[in-house]
Amino acid sequence: MPLLNKNRKALLVLEDGSVFEGTVFAGGGETIGEVVFNTGMTGYQEVITDPSYKGQIVTMTYPLVGNYGINDEDMESAGIYLEGFIVKEYQPNPSNWRLKRSLKSFLEDHGKIGIEGIDTRALTRRLRLSGAMKGIISTENHDVQSLLAQARDYPGLVGRDLVREVTCSKPYAWKKGALHEGLPAKKSAKKLRVVVLDCGVKYNILRLLENKGCEVLVLPASSTGAEILALKPDGVLLSNGPGDPAALPYIVDAARAVIGRIPVFGICLGHQIIGQAMGGYTEKLKFGHHGINQPVKNVETGRVEITSQNHGFVVVPESVDKRAEKTYYNLNDNTSEGMQMPQAFSVQYHPEAAPGPHDTEYLFSQFVEIMKKEKGKKK
């Protein structure tokens, strides 16, 4: 059982020597990772259960967190993958009609540290100006110099394959809003079959595919192109996930084996995988895009869409010139947010939203229409 957290001191030390003092509201001990900030005003449950945050300590910029607790419906994975959680003020008395447990108990059940009382505005400003930094949280060791040494020794995310730590261990089918172990013996005659390569997939991607009438099969990220094609899918979705996309050549090889043969849809890390499969390369952003209010422009329509995002790397658009058409770009920094090529398209943001907004959910319908069109050609 965790010790009583009230008024227990916690230190956050960044690699540049910055020190922030707060108190513990969940768990205890030490944790280390890349410190980033998320600008969402709601959706902390979706944030902490998003596998893409593996290796990161997340700071919420909205000051009051925990007021509606945790429910069973808004889970984006089976657990918590971030390394630590920082808020300005934790609300210990949540109220919501779907409430099942508090944020504190949820974090502690998964062995994660939550701290409050940090000046999150000052912390966010430092990360915004200097970039995402390695950092360490400790509730036990208050020696700043030793904590600083640990933070600086942390390898960071560049060059690391974190997908292997979040992907499923065995294939499964997603049916009626839940995971079912094993794959069906026969392909459905009425439904489009979509194989999802699980690089850290969010459940809402699977929910939306099922809601669009698809048969959804999920494979481990280590699956080869031949293993994917053996299931005779009508389309393949390459999911979101954590870490450096340049450290995933085996997934790039799998993507290269299916692109051009069947429709492929890439989301976030999946977008970066497709970019590399097309001969491009990625680079790390200064502080990344983490939040539910990122403006993206649709090149074809000129429409500005507000998107949910969570990534620290981006495809360099010049690296895929003449191989892919640019479809979206970020209005804050002009980085690549989408591309299209024959039978494949991808976006850097999260059209499945969770928690929102829902401006770009139409991309799932677009994927379904592409699959129907290609399937019709084969008849």
C-alpha cells in the first residue's frame, strides 16, 4: 500500500539545472523521462492512458485536474504508460455520473507518481522556450546535484524503440467495443477487414473502425508484411505510438511491403512510418505538439481544422517530395501534418480525437470509401 501522500515533498529537476518543488498526490519514489506539456483543458484520462506517452513525464497546463475522476468508458489502453504526471492543483473529491475511481487511486494502482503544487506555468514556459528536456521526479532523494546527474545520464527518446514496450504480445480481434483474444477462423463476407498494426494504438481508433462497420484485427508491431497480407485485409492501419520513428526499421519494412497493394492509413507514428517507407526521414521537434487545440490547414479545401495531437517527431516534407502529396500542415509552425499517395494516406494528428475535438473524424469514413472502391475493382 502506498504511504500517506499528504504534504510529502517532491522535487522535479530538469537537465538544465532547473528545480521545481511540489508535493505528492499519488504514489512515490523516483521516475525519469522526457518532460513535456499538454495544453488540453479536459481529457486527462485519455492522456495518461495513451501509450504514445511512454518515456515521458507529462505536465498539464490547465491548473485544476482530477475533478471528474476516472471512468471505464474513456480508457485509451489497458494501463498507464507515461512515466510521471504533474499538475498545478489536484482535486481530491471528484464528481461525475460515470465516476469509478479517483485519479489518485488510478495512478497508484499502476505504480505511477503524481505531483502537484508545481508552478506549471513557469515549467511550461521553460519547456516552450528551451524545448522538451530530460527530467526526474523524486519523493525520496532531495539532493539536487545527484538528481541532476541522473537526469543528464538518462538516454532520452532519440534512437530508442519504445514501441516494443507498448505493443500487444498476441494478435486479437476488436469486437463490440472490447478486446477478444485470437483471430477469427474465417473472414467476414459482409464487413471490410482492417488489420491494425499496434504500435501503441488508442482504443478509440478501434472503436471508430468498428463503428464504421469494419472487422478489426490487431497485430503486434513486429508483424511482417507477409503476415499482414496473409490475413487478406481490405486495408491496413498503422497506429500511433511512442519514441523515435527512425528506430523502427522493421515496421518501415512491413509498411513498405503493403503500400501499393492494399489501402493503408497511417496515424501519428503511422504517418512517420509511411514517410520513411516512401524514402523520407524524420526529425525531432523542439517541444512537440501535445494537446487538443492544434490548428491544421487542409490544403485541398483550405479549411482550418482543430486537431488533437501528441508527437515529438515529424516527417520532413522535403524528404518525400515527388513521392507523396502534402495534404495538411500545422498553422503554428508549418510542420507536415499529412500526405497522400496512391492507395495510402496519413496524418500526423489524431483524427480519433479522444477526448476531442472531432473535426477530422471524417478520415475514417474516407478510409472506408477507399477500401470499398479498391475491393470493387477486384470483383
